[in-house]
Amino acid sequence: MSSPRGGHRFWTGRRREVLAGYLFVAPQLIGSLVFVLLPLGLVFWYSLHEWNVLAGTFEFTGLDNYDALLNDPALPGVLAATGVFSVGLVVFNLSLALWLALMLNRRLAGTTFFRTVFFSPVVVSLVAWTIVWRFLLQENGGVNGLLDLVGMTGPNWLRGEGTAMLSVIVVQVFKNVGLNMVLFLAALQGVPRELYEAATVDGAGRWRRFRSITVPMISPTILLTSIITVVGSLQVFAQIDVLTSGGPGTSTTVLVYYLYQQAFQFHHFGYGATLSVLLFAIVFVLTFVQWQLRKKWVFHEQ
Amino acid sequence: MRPSMSTPLAAATLAGLLTLTACGGSGSGGDPDGPVSLRVAVWTANDAHLALFDEIADAYIAEHPRVEKITFDPLPFDGYTTALTTQIAGGNAPDLAWIFESSAPDFVSSGALVPLDEVLTETEGYAFDDLLPATTELWSEDGRLFAYPFSTSPFAVFANLDLLAEAGVPTPAEMRGAGEWTWEEVISAASTVAGETGASGMVIRDFDYTGWDYLATLWTGWDARAWDESSVCGFDRPEMVEAMGFLHEAVFEHGALPGPGTSADFFAGEAAYTVTQISRASLLEEAGFAWDLLPLPAGPAGEYAVIGQAGLGVLRVGDHPDIAADFLAHFTAPENSAELAQYFPPPRASQLTAETLASSNPLLTEEQLRETVVAGTVSGVVKPSHLGQEQIAQTVRAQLDALWRPDADVPAVLGDVCGAVQPLLDR
């Protein structure tokens, strides 16, 4: 006759399990709610307002900010700069990371040393890294000093229309290429050696082995690194602020820097929020597209 | 790491940018008779300055038991206004704040500051009428004073006499005596120094080919202005074209100023001349070279002076604006103003004499002070400022970038500046 007692007991095994489960996810869940979803909702809310910090006014203006967004004469240039930066960064970063990973995946003396060297910038403070590069890229800086040694006259890197963007991209690539390199290395080491042996027996050359074995086998990692790098490239801020402040002209004013200028320098917090909604939309669409496309080219998803 | 996390993560970073600061509480404004602490935002981190501020604040706390603490909070000079407005947006506004002259119109006309006339005139022994109108003008609107002109520091030229001697160039005093203390001659001397010694010639400090408002120290000598009282852009006027043409030639033909993207620090002995504010004289305490201080050289339009100002205002959104304003009255009362004068040229007519300034400025002679500080403060033109300053500054900066290359078409670029900035001036 144990059923009545059992029916009254509140903490059944199942309930305990559920509670434990919720407790385990609570830190992550609360963190996401407070630091992700709440701010995200607030940004949408702010984007519907005209918020003048100095005057202390916060007025509902409906879709006025979105109207201003569509008619902002500076926006096309900003989006173009953002696009150039992102494409340049992703292509350069991924190809360099993959190349480094292939070089360091061999059993040669010194590879551990070089892995450490290429990875170390990842753990260096971003601003410190960028400030050092600013000195190096000055007209009378280290980079031009080196070029001078071999008899070349370097351009004024951070001041030239094209070289400024190039400099920002390269500085950012060198900062983070180590992370992607390590991810590629891990993926390369997971490729079964038998596949290469079999292909060699079948008479496949190096290029063929790379294209038909390496790339498909590491394609999940290529997807991962490309998403991380694309999203990261859209968030670039400190490098721009330290190296070029968006100049010369507005050639390196990317979306996040423009957002910062509008909100924090020009005091247009409402419009700044609107720009961050636009950024959110862009990141969302790009990630969604990449996620959908994976079926077409990522090996294990086919 | 799972790739699917990247989207919310990205959003969080961005959203956080705007909102983390906005979620702050409104502070401890509840108790009307409770203890009060005040925070003053400043951009100096100089130990001697802060020690003097603390000393004055301690005296105030001793007389006002309710005030238990007054903190002077140094924010970095670069991006000071941005940091300040971010604090205000985040509900973490200081009670009092220094304000750059360039942000004066934005702060004064937005209603962010508490008017100070009453509290200052009613404070015993304050001598409100002693404040020079030339110094309060920028901080007033509709006859009311919104910030105290805490420091009115004229721009002047510091010269490295050792470098000049090395290059065989006459000293500034000799040039002045011969009536040759003009931009034309100074740039020619600077160019000689650059050629002979390998050091830089002239550095307009803090300009760095981005902080263009510092060029007012040059173009005012041509009678040029960034814009006039009715907000009409002045960059395309003949005087400005001539002044900027002169500067362009000095940089790219004579090499008299270090070019864009090149840095040179006068106070480290890397340049023959620098244009900066007198308050930077403290950097010369440990200078390993002989130096002199002179007024700005004359331009084609004659002699002139340019001043930079720091205002001290009480923020309306603070918890205790009335107490903060009372402290401001104490902080800037005559006897404290005289103390502060050793670092910050005062706005008081009675204290703005070479004798009083010299007694507290061991580095500078009475003559140097009379010619630069006293004369400059009374007659000086304040650096350009306008409502919406930051956006205007960025817009002009972006357009002027085209000027800082050897083959620039000066009149065309300056025309473009006006084309881009006039809509902002019209707002």
C-alpha cells in the first residue's frame, strides 16, 4: 500500500531531474537573458526614439530613425567600406590561416615554435597590438624603415586612401590569423592518413589530394572559421579608432565605427541604436545564408 | 564553440555597446538630508593639479559636515567629451565637469548645465563682477552663465633655443626685436632647422592633421575664420585659402612642419618650435634644453591671440546640483582662484596681472606672462566651436584629409569643406 504516500511526495525522481537540469542551465540562461536578449530588445526600443543625452530628452519618434537611415547620404559609403573590409579580411585571413596550418602540419623541427609565434598575437591586448602597429605604419615608422633598407620608398600607409584600408585589414589579420590556424591544424590532424595513402596509390598528385581529400574533410572547420571571421569583421572597432579614426576622408569608416560616432560622439543615441539594428540584420542574414549554404559544400552535411 | 552561437553573441556585443551603460541606476538621490559625495570630472591627471584640488575640497568639507567626500575623477584628454556624455547616458553622471571650449555651445544650449549666476552673486566675497566678459561669453546664453571659465589659456610659441643655435637661426627674441616675428619668417627658420639638424621645425601641437581646430592658431593671423557669427562657412574665403595655402606650402615644399603621419614632440626636444597653450609649460620642468616663450607670430593681418578654455559646470542630472553649485562657488572664490592661477590662468580681472601670475609661475618670467597670458586672455579669439561640434569636426576633418597631400588643390578642397559642413552649420 505505498501508492497514496508516493502520490503525495512532491520531489519525485523526475521533478528532481528537471530541477537539476534547470539549475545547470540557469547561469547560461540568465546570462543570455540579461546580457543578450534584454539589451537586444532595448536597442530596438531605443531605435524608435530620439534620445538627446545632454538635454536629457527621450521622445518616441516612431520610425523616423529608420526613415533617416534610408536617406542617410553617408550610409552607402559606410556600407561599402564595411564590405571591402569584411571581404578583404575573410579572404586574406582564411587563406593565410589555411596556408600556415598546412605548413605547420608537417613533422619538421621548429613547428611547435612557429605555432606559438603565430598564435601569440591572439592573446595580446587588441589595443596594445594596434598602437604598436600605428607606430610601425607611420610615414617615418618601422615598416617604411625596413623598406628603406632595401631601397624602396613606402607609402604613408595610414594616410593613403587605399593603403589605409589595406593596413587596417592586415593588422587585423595578423592579430587573429593564429586562432583560425589552430582550428585548421586541429582539423587537418583529424584527416585519416589512409585516405592520402590510398589516393597516392591511385596516382593522385599533391593538388588533387588537397582538393579532393583535405578540403572536403576540413570543410566543417572552414564553415566555422568563415562564420566567426565574417561576424568578427563586421564588429571591428578598436583597430579603426586607433589606426585611422575612420579616415582618410571616410574611407575606413565601417558600420560599427559610424555607429559609435553617431551615438557617442554626435549624441544621436536613437540613430545609433537604429544603426545597430541594421548591423544585427546584416549579421543575421549573412549567418543564415552561410548556414543554409553549408548543405551544398560542407562534406558531412551532404 | 558552436557556430549557431555567433549570431546572438554578435548581437550581444553590439547591443551591449549601447545598453550596458544605459541600465545603470540613478544613484543615491533619495535622502534629502543624508550625506553627500560629489564627483568632478576633469581631464588633468597631473598630481600637482589634483593635490591642489583636493586641498581646496578638504577645506570645503571641513566647513560642510553634510558633504563627506569630493572626488576629482580624471578622464583621458582624448575622447574626454565622449566619455563624459557616455557617463551621462549611463545614469552615472558626475556632479561637476570640466568642459572643452569646443563643446561649450552643445552643453550650454542643451540645458545640461545648471545656471550659476545666482549662486555666484549671492556667495559672500565672490566678486562676480570681477570675471572678465571676454572669458564668460562662450559659457553664457540669454544673459545667464552656465559654466565658470575655469582656465583661459592662450596659445603661444615655445622655442627650443639649443636647436635654433645648432641650425644658426636667430633666437625668437632677436627676431622679435628686429620686427621679424612673423609666420613667414618663423616658417623659414623652422625649415632651416629641419634641414640643418634633422629635428622637426614647427609643431602645431594636438593638430596631427586631424585636430584641425588647432589651426585657428595660424589662420587667425590671416583674419580667417572657420565660420562667422551667423554660421556661414569661412573655409572657402580668400583669407582662409591664403592661410591654408601658406600652411600647405610650409609642410610640403619647405618641410617646416612634420608631414602627416609623422610624430614629433617638442617637449622631448624633437622640434624647434611648438604652438600650444601656456598651461603646457609644466612639461618643461625637466626639459633638457634652453627654451623661450613668445606670443604667436604675426600674420599678414597683424598681431593676434587665440585662447583655449576649460569651463567648469554643474550637471543638472546630478543628485545634488544645489550643493555642487555651492561647491563650485567655493572652488572658484577669489582666494582659491588665486591658488589655481599657478596652473590655470584665471578669468578674474584683478588676478590677471603679470605680477600675480609670476608669483605662482616659477617657470615663466613676468614679461613672458604679460605678453602671452594677460594680453592674450583679454584680446584673444576662442578656438572655433558650434552647436553639434563633434559632427562638424568630423565632417571638416574628413574633407580636409584631401588637403594633406603634396598635390592637393587647396581652393577646391576648401570649397568642398564648405559644401559638406554648411548643412550642419545651418541646423
